[in-house]
Amino acid sequence: MKFATKALRVAQDLQGPYKPVIPPIYQSATFGWENLDTIPKFDYTRCANPNKSTLEQVIASLENGKYCVAYSSGMAAIQAALGLLQAGDHLLMASDIYGGTHRLAHVLLPRQGVTCTEFCAQEPLCLKERVQPNTKMVIFEGPTNPNMRVVDIAGIASEAKKLGLITVFDNTFASPYLQNPLDLGVDVVVHSTTKYISGHSDVIGGAVITNDEAKHNFFFEFLKTVGSTPSPFDNWLSLRGVKTLAVRMKAHCENAQAVAEFCEQHPRVKKVHYPGLLTHPDHQLAKRQMRAFGGMVAIDFETVEQAKKVAQSTKIFLLAESLGGVESLVAYPPLMSHATMTEEQRLERGIPPTMLRLSVGIEDVEDLIADLDQALAQI
Ligand SMILES: Cc1ncc(COP(=O)(O)O)c(C=O)c1O
């Protein structure tokens, strides 16, 4: 089966006496046992539930992975992946990474005896210089947030493999429709399914996908022990959302390309960051690695006042955190996704206070461009 068919058909055969086309929500905390000789497939919803299991099989298949565990949020999924580390281990983390992962690695992990230093994911060869005798894992993501740098996933995975390190890649920004990191040599893929996979801004969720049975067993035990389980209804919503991932992603990518091209020629915009533009430093790498260029665009202005004015003047682009939903959003990273970093840390990562991030939705693109045009006319 190909991508769009897998999203609709994997693990979704008609079942039960009424053969519902859409699976019911199994809103039950516990399930009955036939007898004490056989442990049922589903016994207790913290560990397993039919809605969770279907979602996991679909996400695994879309990432070309064997195994998936669904979690109650993207952060819970990342915590499970980092749970492979033990006291005394060292983590190498890409400096350009989601603020929540940054906080987890620099605030929580040290309390558990795990140290973390950063590396530049634009330079896979630098891993050799940054590795320490106790380094166990590399975590990275791309396209990066918010300046949309594309990282050479296969390059980093192969350097990490030579050094004997586990690789964890956060594929939230691209979604499995645009790239499959397991195929590029990564060991573990994590997602905030809150974003493109669910796609409708109505549910928080996460997932960890791998081809390694032992690691999968660990991720399942982690979920079972910690209890970071998504509810049956949340799994049902995510499954409903993921069915349209292919058509949504096509529309996100087409609209984002048009929005980026419009902004690039606009005299009030200083710079546009979108890998689909010929001017983007990673355009060639993105063409090789991704099936299209994604739905996220960052725009830079001359002044902070201009950026804030535009963010507060759009009418269709809603001023809100998050990304990957069908509706367009505009975000101001210093007060939203990157609020926990200091101004200095943001500047080191190329995130100036003059930058806005657009999550381009699937509305009619003429309306999106007209909305940006009227907002830009106000500065
Ligand atoms: C790249 C990335 N990873 C992980 C997360 C965390 O996901 P969640 O909010 O579902 O916990 C986010 C949230 O914005 C994100 O952008």
C-alpha cells in the first residue's frame, strides 16, 4: 500500500457484529478476561487500548517503522526516548531544537545524572569533536524551528553510528509525508502528533517509532510505568486526523510555497526562511531529502515593532502557538515556542526578536496572501 492508502486502511478492517466503518471509541479503563489461562490483548487502558493500538499501527506504517508507542503528548514521547539514558550518560543535542526538548535536556536530565551538550546539526562531522567517552545518544530535528534549516539526516545518522551513538530524530515539522528518518538510518523517530499527524488543533499527543524490538519494549514499559497514555478519545481524534495527512500536506506545501514567494518579493519583508525558495541555504539538500518543502515559513523584519504589528494585524492567520493544523497561525517565537530561552540563547540560534513564524494552513491561498498583504500595508 502507498502512503495515503496506508493512512486509511492499515489495521482498520471492519470488525464486530455491526462492522462500523469508523471504529468505536473504546472508552473503558479495563477489559474482561475470558479465564485465567489467557491474558487478553487489551486488559487495562494505561497500557493498551484498541484505539491506541490502531493509531500506533498506522503511524508505524507511515514512518516505514515496525513499532510505535503513542503517548499523551509530544513531550511525553521525547521523555520516553530520552529515558534510554541512565545516570552517568551524556547526550549530544542539536542546538537548534524545540524549546521543550531544550528544557528537558538542560533542566530535568541533569537532576537524573545525565549531562547534555549541544552541537551544530548543520555540520555532521562536528559530532566527532563533541563526543565524550560517556556519550550515548544524539537528538536532533529538522526543518528547524523557526528558521527552517534543513539538516542532513543520513549524514548525522551515519556519523553517529560510527561513534556508536543512538540517534533520535524529531520529525514533527516535516511529518512522515515529507521524510522518513528511519529509512535514512535514524534509530528512533519521535513526533508531536498534536501537529501535522492529527492536523486539526483539537488534540495533544505524541509517538515514538523504531525498528528495534528491544528499544520498542523499553518505550512500552516506560509508558506502562509512567502512565503518559493518551485517552481513547484522543487516539480516536488522532486517527481521524491522520487519515487526511497526504491531502493536507500537499495543500500545506503548495500554500506555503506561494506565501513564501509573495513575502520574498514584498518590500517590507527583510528575509524569508523557507526551504522551497532558491535563496534558502539548504534548498538543494531539502530537494534531495524531502518530498516537498513543508508548511512552515519564517519571515524577518527590520524592526521588532514591525514584526509585532504584523502579528497583531492578520485576520486569517490567527495569533496562536502551535503549528500543523488546517488553519493558518502566526507565532512570535520569543514569547511563544522559544520563551524559555534567554535573548542571548535565541540570538545564538539565529532567532532574532524581529522574526515571525507562519504555520500555513489549507485555506484558499488568495485569502492568505490578501491577509498578509493588508497586514504588511500597516507597517
Ligand atoms: C518540534 C516539536 N517537538 C515536540 C513538541 C512538543 O509537542 P507537544 O506540545 O505535543 O507536547 C513541539 C511542540 O510545539 C514541537 O514543535
